[in-house]
Amino acid sequence: MADSVLLIDDDVDVLRAIGNAFERLGYEVTRELSGEAGLATFDRQRPEVVILDLRLPGMDGMEVLEALRKRGAAVILLTGQSDVETAVRAMQLGAENFLTKPVDITHLAAAAARVADKVRLRRVNETLLHGPSGRGLESLGSSGQMQDFAHQVSLLAQSDRTTVLLTGESGTGKGWVARMIHDLSPRAKEAFVEVNAAGLTSTFLDSELFGHEKGAFTDAKDRKQGLFEIADRGTIFLDEIGDLVPELQPKLLKVLETKTFRRLGGTRELTVDVRLIAATNRNLQAEVERGRFREDLYYRLSVMPLMLPAVRDRTREDRMSLVNRILSDLRKELPDGPPALSSEVVERLLAYPWPGNVREMRNVLERALILGRGQLAVSVEHLPGEFRARPGVGDRRHTPLSLDDLERQHIDRTLKHHGGNRTRAAAELGISRATLINKIKRYNLTP
């Protein structure tokens, strides 16, 4: 994917000459005539490299440099012969390099390439530092079922150009597995970008995935890079792909087949090297038969399908491994929570059917650690009401319920608890607001 450069200089001829040279080298170039305009453009576009003239009207170059450095920009300075002493001081403030005018384009291009590589590496490291961390495959569980699953994850991680389709019920941890595949792959040092396809309009999602050119639609006041560009050489995780609007399905198919696409409103073909991991809780084959999902896209996605089992379908040992993994993560965020679970709590956690799967389990355990602060162990009173009734006490009659019935009741109770507030209910359930709205419609609930 082309690197981007922002030129800030009050000389139109300089902007034209340098900009044209960089465009011939494959860069995406933006030009600004003042420091104020340059700062505003940097905030919108976040280019890899800024080439800044020290002599500017309004804000001078040193002021602009300081403001850019506070934003984390990588800056190359252009100076006149008499500005060298000032440029040296600017280097002490964090400028990457300086060149005197008239500038040698070959030297400038070489300096810009080094700076762009440095920025790209820094951004990747930031993504790895602040993004969700991968964990060992052993944390998936010890049963034969989960060991086989772990083996498949390992194989997929090494096949880093193969598209992966993760399926399974909502909340089973598809995003976590996607991140694990990335972290174990040769792409691990590159970006991992996540986007949810549910509940977004065609234009907005098109812009998010593929970017847009200035003027592509009413609010498109500047060019914008899409997530496929940002994820170049890395991985993009497209969640809830079963909800992908029909208008974008051919465009996604083209990216998968040719690695090329156009920005919204653009005419130039862009090329990326991105590994796609998609996820859905829908039956895509059934969606194809209903005419809601392209058959050719379905087959392109399902080269390597991987189904995550629901929590209730995992062995007792695997569920215990899952509880321990979640607690290990949560204790980093809540170090003052109880260090242990009482034996009664463990039994009730392992006996519960978990209709919300891993998301629900995480929410329950996080709530318990918060309520149990200062205690030696999480006890039953720290759990939600559905865990407190003693097993085997009271009405022993069995009322058959389908999984859909159970999920409907659970969502209905959660909505009532939050007074119909969908945002808070979605947060407690561990699902997006858009997914909750879809389920409300599906089950014909009245919040």
C-alpha cells in the first residue's frame, strides 16, 4: 500500500515540484500552504511523513514542528542556507531530518522512505502493545475436542494467506480466536484491524473498509484511507459478515480474488496484501439459499471454515480452563478483586448453560470480582440472581425450552432490568447494540 506524505510550504512551485515527484514514486501526496492548514490536515489523515518548510506565514515552522511532534508526527524539515542553525535546534525538538533548499529530490525521497518505514514499525508496535494480546493454544482447553480445535488454529495461523471463516453462536469467542490466529502467524508484527459489518449503512461501511476520495459523498471533505489499506501486510477481522450489505459483497469478493479495490468515489486501483478472517453466527449456506448472500463469496470465504463450540457443549474441564483464563485477564484490570472462587461458586458456574457463551461468562465474572472486592473469595451472593437458587431445591418439574427460548428469556430479563435501555443491556449481555436490536426484532420483544 502506498505511503502518504503531507507537504507544508508557502511556495506553490515547491509544492508542485516535490508533490509531483513523490506521486511518481507511488506516494499519496497532500499539499498545504500554511502551518494551520497543515495541522488540520494531519489530524484528519495521519500521514506517515510530513515535509515541512521552516519559513511559513502565520505560524512559523518551529511552532508547527512543536505542534506536529505533540501529535506524534514524523517530520522532515526543508530549510534555507541561513536556517541551518535553526534546523539543528529543530532536530533537538524531534525532527527526523533536515535538507537545505534547493532540495535534491533523490535525497529527500530516500529520507522520506526511511522515515515511513520507521513510522510504520512504530504503529505496528503500538497496535501490538495496546491491542488484545494473544495467549497460548493450551488455554483453549484440554479435551480431545479442544485440542483438535487448537491444532486447526495452529495450522491456519501458519497458512497466512488463507481466508478463514469462523462460525459459532454469538459470544463464543470468535474475535479472540481471530486475534490468536493473527498473533501466531507470520503477520504477527503487522496490524490487526477489526470491523463489525452489522447495522452499518452501505456508504458508511464502504468508506470504513475501502476509504473514500474527497467529494465522494456529502460529508467527504477529505480523502480517507480505508481499513483494508491500514491493514496492509497484516490481518483484517470482519465480524458478523452474514450482515454484510448486498452492495458490498461483490467488492469484498474482488478484494479476496485480486487483492485490489477502489476507494469510494475513486478511479485508481489500489493493491493490498491482507489476510481476511471473517466471522458469523449465521448459517451462511442458508443465507445463500434465501438469496441474501452471494454464493461465490460464500465459497471464497469458506476455504477454511472453523466452528467454535458453544460453552455448554464443552467438557467440564474445558469450561474450568475458560473460567481460569477469563479470571487471569480480569485480575489485571481488577487486582483488588477476590483471589479465589468458593467451591460452591465453581459448581454453579460449571453447571450453568451459558446461553450468552464466553461473553456472558466474562460479564458474570467481572461483576463478581467488582462486588467481591476486599473478600478472600467470590461467593454465591456475588453472582447474578439466576445462579443463586440452590440446584435441586424447589420445583423439580422439567420445562423443556429450546435454546432460542432460553436466549429470548435472558434478553427480555436483561432489558427489563435496565428499564429498556438497549445500550446498557447490550453491554451486560456482551453483544453490540446493533446485534441486540436484531435479536429484539427476531424475538418480537417489547423493551
